[in-house]
Amino acid sequence: MPWGRPDSTARPSLFAALAAALLLCNAPARAQVAGARAPVGGSGGEHEIYGEFKVDESRAKEKVPGSFVLVLMTNAGKVVERQSAQVNSSFRFFGLRNGEYQVVVESVGMAVARFPVLLNSSRKIESKLDITLEWVGGAAPKPGAVSAAEFYQRGAASGDLFEKASAALKKKKYEDAAALLRQVLAADEKDHIAWAALGSAYNSLGKSEDAESSYRRALELRPDLLAAAYNLGRLYAVAKDYDRAAEALKTAVEKHPGSADANFLLAEVYAQMRRYEDAAALYREALRLDPKGKADGHLRLAGYLDATGRKAEAAAELKQFLEKNPGHPNREKFEEYIRQNGKR
């Protein structure tokens, strides 16, 4: 845990529990406590989620592209299904069990919107979810809107190559993806999206310097491209180059204040830099933007509040975390802390 008093007198029992919890939260799926009431969700049932996917183009300054990706996830973080979604079309996820879900809208590999859905009935549920996103131009879209910077208009040949590269990335065929993206860029070196995607391919191949230069080229062409700024910041953060990570992510947050991902990652970086108050503010903003998806922010805040002696507030954060993650493996430890320190 990055939080702690300078004199290292913070309570070790809570920190041990929180550290274990953070590791578990980053696992592909969370374990369920025996007897937990929350249904876990997933395929193998009879429920359905369906609806219309639309994009409001009334404020668009550039051409709106044809498709996005819809990802159905359980609240434990397991991906149930991915679907390409054409603008102004319908979608359907079927064969689902009882559970809490999120329908995540992705653009260039980044989540731009999340919609919670609860399915919990002994009879078949057909849950209707209509999704409408607002398309905006300019460098600073309002929170929740989709920026025109996240797309690029290509010719037929380059478009086909880019789609093949995207498919290769999803299949983790990174060498193939990089080769295809280099072909796209040979035809049009101003394709900022292709540069960002090439950076991701290089990063997955362990070619950090090539990834960095690709992300930077994308940002030279389009400074408001969230995917490039976020992934560049993450690249630096993994390398523990926190100053440069903070620089990249601060720009991402300034240009995209509605990005829960960018706010959360910048908070993580500030915590490593011991800028605890700044980190806490960003965790709270990430939680405001995405209360369920960024629920781990409650754990970070609880550690910070405990270390600074605000145990009642720490207990309140843990209580909120457990309300969103009732089946967490450390539930009993957290409940004990809440009983000892919560407001009465």
C-alpha cells in the first residue's frame, strides 16, 4: 500500500487486509464468500439484455464513425461477451444467469461509458437498455461524451487493414497487428488512431521505446486522444517513471475530465509519489464518475483515512466497498474494522 504515516505507525492489520484485497481486485474474477447472497452472473441462463445503440450527432464537428464495441461484464470483472455495435442499431445479449452486469461501451480499447443492469428472477427476464452517447468535437468534451478525436476516417483498403489489425490485437497476435498497422501508416502517416494502436501492439511485445514513440506520435497529431495519453501514462507508471506518468495523465484528465480510468490511474501515480491529498481527490472523482467500476477507490481511500487517523471515515469507505462487492474474500476482516471504528 502506498499510504502510510511518516513514522510508520499505521495499523498493520488493516493494511495487510487492504493489500490482499487490492491483489484480489486485480484478478480476472473475484472469489465469492460461501453463502454470499449476490448472484455472480454469466452465461448459461435464460435472461436477455437488449436495446438500441444511438449516437447524438447534433454537436458533431467531424464525421461520426460507423461502429463501437459493446462489452457485457459481470460486476466481478468477468467478460461475458463482446459485440461490434453499429451506430443507430440494435443489440442483444442472451442466455444470461442471475447477476449484476455492466454494459461497457468501448472506443479504441478504452471504456467511454458504463451502464449497470441487474438480472435476478426465477423467471426469464428481458431487460431493455437503450444507450445514447453524445458525439462532440473539440479538445475538451464534457464528461460522459465521446470525443471525435477517438476516430479516423480511412479509405477502403486502409480500413480493411485496420480492422484486421484490431482483430489481431484482440486475439493477442501482436506481431501480426504491428505489421498490419505499419502498412496502414505507410499509406497515411497522419492516422493518429493507428499510431495509438501500434503503440499498444509494441507495448504488448515488450518494445517499450517503440511503444512510447508511437503514443507520442499519436499525441502530436491529436493532443486530445485519450487512448494515447492514458496508455503512455500507464507505460511510464509500469516503468516507475512517475513524474512522466503524472505529466501524461494530468493532460489526459484535463482534456477528458469525464474519464474515470484516467482519474483513477493518475490517483494511483500520485499515491506512489506520496501526493496523498491529490490522490484522494482523484479517487473520489473516479468513484463519482464510475461508482461500481472504480469501487477499488474505496479501498485506497480507506487505507489513506486509516493512516491519517480518520478511522470512522475509513470504515465508511469500507462499508461502501462491501455494498458494491458483497462477496469479497476479505469481507469478514472489513466488517470487523467497521464494527470497531464505524460511527454509532
